[in-house]
Amino acid sequence: MAFIGELPVYYSGISDWQVYTERLEQFFEVNEIAPEKKKALLLTSLNEDTYKTLRDVCHPQLPKDKTFDELIELLNKQFVVRTSVFRERVKFYTAKQYANESIAFWFARIKKLSIDCKFGDRFDAVLLDRFISGLRSSAILDRLCEEDDDLTLQKAVEIASSKESSKADSVNNDDDDENQSNKYTKRRNYKKKDNKQHD
């Protein structure tokens, strides 16, 4: 049977278990894998070290004697990294935009920092607050502060990105004007020097 895509392989100590299980679920879905086949595919997708670990925690049974859900639960206990919600929130709330970090990268970074914060229904509102309050550019910050309190996260990112682009264009134009001015000054000085030589 030909599969759509490749069955992901999990390497303990290298792969991210949560990301792996998400990819595995998508593989099962797109290939319409029958429930009774999931366990066999899971066991064949584990590298040798991972399978040995699973075999140890299943003892005295073998992994094949467990159900798919039982195996996933055992593997979760082994490979899901426990995180402190409050420690993750401290990282999130103290994050600031780096120097030379674009709006797009700043937004992506705080979104990543929010993953384990468990903000629930408040996610967009909290992320919006952190996105705005962590900005380095006072011009972009001032522009966003002009908005009403119904400002959405998506709109805030669009406004900040647009303001960032206009600032970059302004800097480039200033550089062009300065270069033109320098060229004119050099030409004028050259002509003065040339005229003196002829005198």
C-alpha cells in the first residue's frame, strides 16, 4: 500500500515528542489508517532506543500487547517535558523586541513564548498587550496607541508592519539624499581644484 507522505520517525533525545504525535495523527488522517493498524505503525516508527525504552516500561508485557492509547500514554510520560506555567509566563511578560528585530520576527517570537502559558480565552488580548508594550520603536508604539480599545491582534500587526516599512523607506530616501549631496559636494570641490590648477 502506497502512503501519502512519509511516516515520521521518532528519535528519543532528538525529536520533539509533541510535534511528532501531531504529525503522526495527520499521517493517520490523510492515509485513512484503520484504528487497528495504528499501533503497528506507531511501533515501527520508533527508533531502536525509543523502542527499548518503551519495551522496558511495558514489562512484563510487550509493547504489542498494549493498546494504541495505552502506548501513547506511556510514551507521553516518558517524553513530554514538564513545564512551569508561571515560569513560562515570566519569560513571556518580560520579553522585549530586540534591536534590529523586525515586527514579523518579534510577533513570531512572543507567539512562541506564549505556547505553554495557558492563557485560554484571553490569548489574543494578552498577546496583543505584550506585542504592543514590548515594541522598541516609539514611533510604532505611538501609532498603535492612537487606536481604539477594539483593536485586534491581526490589525495591530498589520499597522506595525506598515509603519515599519514606511520608516525603512524614509531612511533609504534620507540616505539617497545624503549620497546625492555628497556627490554634488565632491564635484564642486573637484571643479574648484581644477580651476585653481588652470589659473
